[in-house]
Amino acid sequence: MNRLDLDLALERVSANRWYPWVVAGLTALAVLALAVLALADGTLRDAARRPLTVTVALPPGAAADVAALAEALEARPDVLAAEPVPMEELGALAREWGAGSGGAVLLPRLLDVTFRPGVRPDPRELREAVARLSPEATVVAGEGAAADGDLLSLARIARAAALAVLALAVLALLAFTAHTVRVDVRAQAETVDLLRLMGADDAYVARQFEQAVAGRGLRGAVGGFVAAVLALLVAMRGAAVFWPQAAQAALRPLDWLALAALPVLMVLAAVLTTRLVVRRGLARLP
């Protein structure tokens, strides 16, 4: 009894014929979910290293108010620095405006507020806080601040959804494997009895089911992985065209390694599930 390719006629069970296709679909879904999870984590990780700067404007001539407001804002734990914009930087703009209108232009005093890396303040709360410190001050969002906030909110939602989809795909694969193997064990009861009479133990019989699940599972997993990668590449190219902010996100080599390892891990989990289900089913056979 040294051969591992005994005929158990497993392909006669209809669920086995569909098994590779089900594995392919669930693998593709899991790989795409993991890719979205990696992209969302990368976006949030980059944001955690990138400080956000917003601008606060006060009426012209409010030099004293600018200094007091800067000191008050720097006392906030989420603020890294609050620096008044030098008048020299505003001078060129004032001369340009004055030349176009034939007179001098009074510009508001500006204050650049830089928040600590990873901090994205709530716009409403920030406006209310600035208004309490200086009723005449107004908050102007920094360049790309609104889009940055939308992208981070989307990344958090995508990360949670992708994690849920990934878990459901893996659980669905294990549940379908367990159901298919239970059907196989009942359908092969007579063959199992014959193998036992020939001297095969339950561990040997279980390996036949494991080998069948591994073979069908690998075929489906490879197909699902290839389909998922192609869909992912097309989706990332399309997202870069229609949403420029999404072009900043990219998968790292470690992320690609995780994507490649996921189908193998799913098949191994299916094989382990097969082992547990078969041995329990064999124990119930007379």
C-alpha cells in the first residue's frame, strides 16, 4: 500500500467538478480584497508620515493678533508649528495687484499652521477653535487638504470592507471544502471499507482525500490568482486616469509577495480542513 493514487472515484461527485471553479472565484475575490487592504494601508501609512498645513487669515494690520493667535495655536497638542507668513512673501503679490488696479492693495495677514504627521483635523472643529481664539480669523484649507481628507476617509472605509471580504472569502472556501469532503466520504464508504480490508489505515485513506483537494484546489487557486492580478492591474491603471489622487498608491514588493502567498495559504487551509473532516467522517463509518 505505498501508492497514493488509489481510485476513489471522487470526480463522480458533482461538487468535485465545481470545486476548482469555486476555489478560483473565492481566490480571486480574496486576492483583490488583500490588494485593496494593502493599498489602503499604504495610503494611511503615507499620510501618517506627511504633515498637513492649513492657512489662517486675519484682517490687514492685525500683526499683534497674528502673533497671539500663533502662540495659542502652537499650544495645541496636534499642532507642530504656527508661523506667520513674512510680509516679504506678500509684497510681490501686493505689488502685482496694486499695479493692475492703479492703487495699493491691503492684504490680510496670513498664518501657516502645520499639524503633526498623521493628524487630519476636523474642518468644523478647527474653524470653531480658531474663531474662539480670534473672532476675525478665518481658516483657509491648504492645497489638497480637502482631497487628502476625502482620500483618507475612503482608505479607512476600503480597509474595513476589504478585511471583511477577505475573511468571508476564506471562510466560504473552508465551508465549501468541508461540505464537499463530507459528501465524498459518504459517497466512498464502500471503497473505504475495501481499502481497510486491504490493510490501509485511516491516515492513509485521509491522505487520498487531501491529495484530491490539493490538486483541484491548486488548479483553481492559480486560475483565480491570475484573473485577480489582471483585474487589479486594469483597475489601478483606470483609477490613475480618472482619479489622480489614487495614482499615489502603489503596492510594495512585500505586498505582491503576500498576494502570491495567499492562494497557497488558502489551499493549505483547505487541505487541513479536509484532514479534520475526513478523519471525523471515517471515525463514524462502521
